[in-house]
Amino acid sequence: MEAGDGTEETPLPLALSSFQLSEELGFLLPDPLAELPAPYGPWMEIARDLPQLIASHRLRSRVHQMPQLSAQHLRGHRELHLAHLVLSFITMGYLWQEGEEGAVKVLPRNVAVPFWEVSQALGLPPILSHTDLVLANWRRKNPNGPLEIENLDTIISLPGGESLRGFILVTLLVEKAAVPGIKAIIQAIHAILQLDEEPLHRALRELAEAIGDMSTALGRMHDYVDPAVFYSVIRIFLSGWKDNPAMPDGLVYQGVSEEPAAYSGGSAAQSSVLHAFDELLGIRHSPESGAFLRRMRDYMPPPHRAFVERIRRAPSLRQHVLSSADTRLHVAFNRCVSALADFRSHHITIVTKYIAVAAAKAKAELGDRAGPSVGKPPSALEAKGTGGSHIFSFLKSIRDSTKDGMI
């Protein structure tokens, strides 16, 4: 992290690079690998063809033919992240290929063992997480082109076509929009330590602006993601096996343990960005929502989790603002809290459209058709998020507790 103007003589208390954070990209993995070393070709061949293999109900048979490969020859965190991405997508496809009523209870050892090894090396759980779906699953079409949706694509995909691509890349743009806010956190903590009001006011102004830009980026979901495709096709492949009625006993990772393990599916609550903002602003959530959010930190890369924890342990911004005679700080602080509450309200609107309204439409359309062969949209998580939370009560709870953080 480069020091700001006039602060060269005093090292910042936090350096982004110490937490595998990028100056340009924040929590996004810079330039993710798109190919694994040659010995892992069998994984890549299947991963590249996942939508077709799932649609033709051939993925499970292909996985059964896959050789048993060890993860021991993977080198560096970029190879490990791509391996985790590939194995997590294969796992989700394998598990949910036949829908929620055809879910399997055992992940075969030729996927389970290397997936476990890679997960242990990265400090991540052996399931698809926000890190896999978004942070490490992107590439520029033109390597020298901008980080804009027209110049971006995913590395690995699942059923859902352009809507899945849009869902992943719009979420990526929300992460990108947060980067000035992440830098503002560093600047704010430094300003508090230096008892310097002017740079603190500037940092809070930049944080509020970044959160507003995140809301604008999130709004592009409407342009790129079809609610019917998200609800009926995509959502099941993001679902986990904890707090999921379709898999009440969890999943056995063959060759790892004979006892089933339960993990939450991919969730926006696994993004480190909002956790970092909450900690800086001193937002305190209800015991139930807070417990769920703390559990979601186990799905973050350990360096990102450590960054959020360091912010939690930093001097209290809220107390500093309360004790300050500078009323501009009160206004700037409240503007940040208000922007964060607005972002969460915006998220509730999106979830309403893509889950509640889409679920009602799917049910109505199913009722209009007849015949035993009609495919059923997933129902086990109708009222829950893919992470397993009771989605509307959870989202409204964290939005309301954010509003309560106003001074």
C-alpha cells in the first residue's frame, strides 16, 4: 500500500499486499490462471464441458471414469485457486445433475480426495464458494482491455448460459467498485491513529462514494440476468448441503471420511467487502444474523478473513467520531452508514425479483402445464438463500441493524 500525500514518514498500520489484496482489484484474484498443468488435463476437459455434460445427464458417468489424481503437484496459490474452482464446479454439477430430488449422498474419491487436499492447502472449505464463483473465475477477452463486462468472461461455467455469466460478472463489478472503499478503510484507520481529521473526512467521503458505486454496479443485474433462468436453472448449482432440506444429512467425501460433512453453498455473505465495511463502521447485527455472518467468514480465503479481523481490532471509528467536535465527521460517517443501508435495501429488491417473484411465476407455470415429465423448479430453498439462511428475514435484519448504526 502506497502512503498518501504527506504521510511517507509514517508507515500505514495495514498494507493491502499483506492480506493478498490488490491495489487495483481489491479482493479479486489478479489475473487468475485459466489452465492447469498438463497432468490435470482430465479435470480441465470435464470442467470446460460442464453445461453440456449436465444437460445430457452424462457428467456423473464422466466423473466415474476420471483418473485418481493427487493435488500434491500443484504449485502456488494461483494453481491451487484454479484447481479449487474446477473441482468445486465439477462437484456441484455432479451433485445436482438430476435436480434436488436426484441429489447424491456420496462424492466419489477421485473428486473428493483432491478437492479436500486443495481445500486444506488454501484454507477453504471443499465446496463452491464466493471465492470460486467470482473472485477467481474471470478473465479478460482482450488482455490489454478494460475491466468492463463486455471485455470479461468466466473461466469455468455451469448451466445458465448468458444469465450465469451475467450473474458472476456483475457480482465481480460490485467487488471492483468496492476497491476505493477498501483503500479508504486503510486511510481512515491511519487517520484515526494520527488523530488527523482532514484525511479521515476525505476517507469517509471516498467510502460513501464507493458504496454508492457498488449499488450502481449491482443494479446491472437487471440487464444481464433472467430471473426465470436464475431461479429455475442456476440457483440449485450454488446450493450447499448445510441447512438444505434436499440434503439433510450432508455429503460424504469418499476417501476422506465416512461421516457426512455439511457446508453452506455460495453466498454474497461470503464476500469480505461488506464484512470489512461493517467492522469499520461498527455495525452490530442481531445475534442470529451475526452468527451466520461470522460462520460465512470460514468460507473466505484466510488472508481476507485476517484483514476483516484486523479492522475489527483497529481503534473504533465510531468512538472517534462521537468524541470529535468536528460535525463534518458526524455527517460523513452517517453518509457511509446510509449508503450501506441503501445497498442492502437494493440487494433485498434484487432477491425479491430473482427468488420470491421468480418462484411464484415458476409455480404458476408448472400449474398451467400437465404431464408427468414436466421438470420441477427447485423448491427446497424457496425461502432460503443458497448459503442456507432464511433469506428475507436475514437480509431485512442486517439492513435494519445497519440503519441503527447511524450516529
